Amino acid sequence: MKLRLHPILVPFFLILMATGGLAFYSLVFTSLLFHEAGHIAAAKMSGMKVRSCTIMPYGGELIIPNRNFYGRRQKLYVAIGGPIATAFLLLLTVLFEFPGNEQFLRIQLVILALNILPILPLDGGQAISAILETEEQKYGVRSAFLLYSIIILIAIIFFLLLGLPETTLFLALALFLLFQNISAFKFRKYEKAYEELKRKQLTP
């Protein structure tokens, strides 16, 4: 399995270096790695093969070959694996005192709160999508949920614009998520065609 860093992390590092927050982001980065380890563990326990993991500012993205051919329960387990790992870190932070405890606690709360938001591609959105999707309505449900996520993110972006410059990092993250959802929505028909072709090839 390959581990990658998304290029979007570069401006985040530069902003934090300019503001003297690189040490803080090292704690964030460690927390993100642990969060993704939860996803990877859940995927492997569910019988999924993980090809690669790309670390994003909010968590990560797992590349699982033929992911949509797995069952809803397996997809749900993978979606909640990360939040469970973060919740475990949060519990340890509450139970044990150590230097930087309060800062580390806030980091876990932000990562957990962010990832359980019910929008794609965040874990909350992935979990809801896995629950709602059926074999007959899988593509229709995903298209509708992508459109819903785009609308919610546009509203969030307008709200974050009111708080500039304090909301700069969150605004950059929201714009990144919006771009991901727009790209996924534009290419949803090609994804469907590819999956149907792949299914025919796998069916004897």
C-alpha cells in the first residue's frame, strides 16, 4: 500500500509556517495519520484491499479497487473506521494528562466534528451514502447526495467569507471539498459506465 500527501497540503504548511503554527500542524498531521489508520484497519477487517492512501487536510482518501462492488455494510465500516480511531484518541486525551493536552484535545474534537458532517467526501457523508444506497438506486442516490453536498458547501463558503481572515484555512478546505464534489458530479456518468463494464467482465 502506498502513502501519499495531497499537494493541497503545501499551502496549508506555508500558511502555518508564516503564522508560527508548524508545531501545531505536526500534531494535526499525526492525528490525521491515526484517523486514516482507522479507515485502513476497517477496510482490511472487511476484506477490502487498499491500494493507496492520500493524506488530505481533513483526513485522507483510500483507493480501493472495485470499491463499489462491495456491500453496504463493508462501506459503512470503512466510513466509520476513521471517526472511531479519532474518538479513541479523544478518549485517551481526556483520561491522561500530558504536555499539550488541551491543544491535542481541541484537534481531535475538530477532526471528529469535521469528519462526521453529513456531506461528501467526508466520513459522515460516506456513511449516510452507504446506508441509503441500494443496488437498484445506487447511482441516483449518489448523484442526489453529491448535489446536496455541493449546495451545502456553497452555503458554508459564503458563511466563512464573513469571518475572514480568521476563517482562511477552513475556507480553503471548504473550497477544496467543493471542487472534489463538483468533479465527482461531472464524471458520475463515466463512473457508472465503467462500473457496469467492469461488472460484465467479472460476471461469468
